[in-house]
Amino acid sequence: MGLGILDSVLLALSVVASASIGLYYGIKGLKSTPLEYLLGGRSMKPLPLALSITVGTVSAITIMGNAGEMYVHGTQLWIMDLGIVLGLIGIAKVFIPIMHPLHMISMYQYVERRFKSRWLRQATVVLQLLGGYFFIGFLLYPPSIALKTFTGLSIITNIIIIGATCTLYSAFGGVKAVVYSDAFQSLVMVAGVLAIVIHGSVKADGFDKVWDIAYHKGRIEFFK
């Protein structure tokens, strides 16, 4: 199975678009201050920020892994969303009211000031980097498998392409490049998922038929 011409063009355009956003903000912010590079000058709009944060929690693991989990074991996985909602309420009501007025650049800065320990700040950075590297590995592997199937390139090659693209636009453009690239990618992800749902429902003679099959096969679960 390979990509058609249109598929290849759309894939290339999505990669080029993300890289171009980083390049644009990189050139635009050649003389930017650390505040502008890391926090966007504290002047970014709510919508792209919200889309960026959302995409930060949605990845190939979510789209491929959760769909596969529910296909095999049912929809009981949804219950974790209740914990996510409680966590978000805690962040909004407890952490943000403390952090936002302090106008700090990072959580590491807060750790050092709160506990008066530069060593603790450095240890936190190291632990965060270690955890981040492992997590990024998990994030890069699923889409690399999918791309291997469609492009014929090896998993390692796809990992390098994806990783290099994301690293470049993040490093050159700063947080603005990350936020606007995420906003663009969120539209691509939503369009892709909707296309799959609509096409699959049409092939199965309607969404009601899909739901009926899932229900009678024991896949619809809410509070089991």
C-alpha cells in the first residue's frame, strides 16, 4: 500500500507548512528578547494558545492507540476523561492563580524561588528532560510506523524526518512557532479524524449501523 499523488502532496505540504511557520517567526524574531522567544511577549491570542495546549495532549498515541484500545476492548477507556477534567479544574483554580501573577518564564524558576534551592531547580530540569526524551520516543514511534506503511521509508528515517522538522521550527521560531504550528496541525488532525469517521460511516451504511454493531459486539461501555 502506497500513497497516491494527492496524498503525497498533502503530506509534503503539511510538513512544509509547519517548517515555514517556524522559519517565518525565526526570521521575524531575530532580535527578540527571551520573554518574546519563550512566552511570545505575553501577547498571544487565546484561541491559538487553546488549540496548541489541546494538541499538546493529543498525539498519534491518542488517535491510533485509543481507537485501537476501544476497538478491541470497548469504550470504557473514556472514564479517564473524568480524571482529566478534575485535573484541569485543579490547575485552573489552584495553580494558575498562583503562577500567573508571578510572571515567571518557567516552572523551574518557580521551583528555585519557592524552595530556595538552585540544586533542586537543576535536578528538576534533568528529570524533566529524561522523562521528556522517553515520552518523545513514544510519540514518534506510532506515526513512524504509519508512514513506513504508506511511504516505504524505514521507521528510523521517518523518526528522523519528524523529529528534525519539529526541532527546527521550535528552535528557530520559539514559542510562537510552536503555538501556531500546533494550531495548524490541530485543524489537520480534526479534518483527518472527521474524514475517517464520515468515510467509515458511509461505507458501513450510516453511523447508526456503526453504533449498532459496536453495541451488539459489547464494545459500548460507560460505567463497567
